[in-house]
Amino acid sequence: MKKSTGTFNPNDFDSITTIAEIAPQFKELYAIDFKKISLEKTLLPLNYEIISSDYIDFEFSSIEEYFALEVDKV
């Protein structure tokens, strides 16, 4: 049996996805005021969660202002 030459790195399978990438799939996000409605709670039913540590709920009103944040599929 042949031995593996490297070690398994689970991070090799991770890909970074931002809100800018997923927002076009969910046009309804553009009509929501996120100073009144939680972006985090809005994304969960869409099977995404915010993983960026700098996310602050209710900080901005438009989805475009959150475009740089990273999300993960749940």
C-alpha cells in the first residue's frame, strides 16, 4: 500500500464566499432595511451564516454595505 506524502489539511477544502457573491441569488435582500431587520437572521433561512468577526447587527441599512462580509453555507 502506498503511503500518503502529505498531511490532510481540512482548510484545503474551504472556499471564501462573500455576501457580494450570494446577494444576486436573493434579490429580496436589496429591499430590506438591515437597520431594522437582522441580516444574520435573514440569511439563516437561506442556508447561510455570517462568519466574519467584524459583523455588527443593525449597523447598516443596505445589503451593499455588507458585501465584504464572509458567509458560510449551513
